[in-house]
Amino acid sequence: MFISFEGIDGSGKSTVIRMLAEYLQHSGYKPLLTREPGGCTLGHSLRPILLNARTSGLSCRAELYLFLADRAQHVREVIRPALKAGQIVLCDRYTDSTLAYQGYGRGLNPEHLRRINEMATGGLLPDLTLLLNLPVHCGLTRAVQRNREEGTVLSEGRFDAESQAFHEVVRQGYLALAAEESSRFVIIDAARPAGDVVLQCLSAVENVLRQRGKGLD
Ligand code: TYD
């Protein structure tokens, strides 16, 4: 089973994914945690370039193809083999990040983006996409705080330094994507405390597992 997590910067994805993975592990599953950009060897090298793209003057298109190169390799090297081995893949960002950030955010053509996403992934879509939704000002406050704690203000702070308006467009983009594909997306209220956010995610995961006859104990 393939689950992706989406949301604006600071929506709390990484904390929630970690907590969810622990729970799944206790229930006898073997979750695999991964992320984009940076979930494979190639992505590991690309991540610092991508996170500094704006300050280093990388064009929107160059940035796009680096995200897609990372995705193509990530699907082949990490995601497909894990799915084949029967693992539950928990992926922090996937194709919808490109549609939300490069499409809605940067104004690139959505049809082109869908086509290159499909080329990069061979058409592999998540079984479930959890959209962690919260007001932009809450997300940015969390992201800036996290960067400060991690000392990553310069190297990883580029998106977090973007204007509130950019992130609002991205957030609305995500909500539009969720409305278009309501059978794949579940919208999670990420403004709630972490424990509560995890419970909402668990209930969505349980629903999909139950549909497949593999409910959690
Ligand atoms: P990251 O530090 O992973 O952010 P977060 O912890 O909030 O997920 O940074 C990834 C950044 O890259 C994030 O701002 C979104 C952006 N991004 C895109 O613009 N397009 C993409 O296709 C992907 C995967 C990420």
C-alpha cells in the first residue's frame, strides 16, 4: 500500500509520518518511510540544490526537471521494490507537490506537469493521499521555528522565506486537487495537536486497509 503525505511547508508531515510509522510497526506492518526530494541516492545529492534553488537563481523549469529526476529514480529504486515486498510506503511529498508548487504556485502548465509526472513514475499513484491542511500563517510559523532549531535557515529555508501569498496559492491548489480526486485524498485538520492529527490519519489508513480486508488490530 502506497500512502503519500502532502501539505504546505510547516504542516507537520514529518512528525505525523514518524508517529504513524511507529503505530503501524506495533500492529505488525513493515512501514517504509521515505521522502521527496531526497529519498534515494540521486535525490540525496539533488536535495541541497533544490532547497537552495531560488537563492542560486535556478529557473522554474530547471527546478522542475530536478524534482522529476529525483522522483523517477526514487520510484524505481525505493518505492516500487518496497511495494513489491508488501511494505506500506509512507512518502513525504510526491506527484501532488509538483502540481501544487510548480503548477499552482509557479504557474507552470498543469497538463504538462501531469504528463511528466506520469512519465517519471510510470503512472504509479498513491492508494491514499493525506493532505495536512492548516492556515498558512500557522504553517510558516512552525517552519521558521523548525529551521531555527535545526540551524537550517540558509540552506533549507528557501521555501519558508517565500511570501505568505505564494503559500496561500499552494494551499488552495492542494484543496482543488483534493476536490478533483476525492476518492484518493483525505483532508486532515493539521491545525489540531499532533496526537489528534495522527488519529485522523490512522482512521483514513484503516479505512483503506479495511477495504482491502487487512484491517489494523
Ligand atoms: P522540505 O524541507 O522537504 O519541506 P517539508 O518538510 O515542508 O516537506 O522541502 C521540500 C520543498 O520542496 C517544499 O517547499 C516543497 C518543495 N517541492 C516542490 O516544489 N515540488 C516538488 O515536486 C516537491 C517534491 C517538493
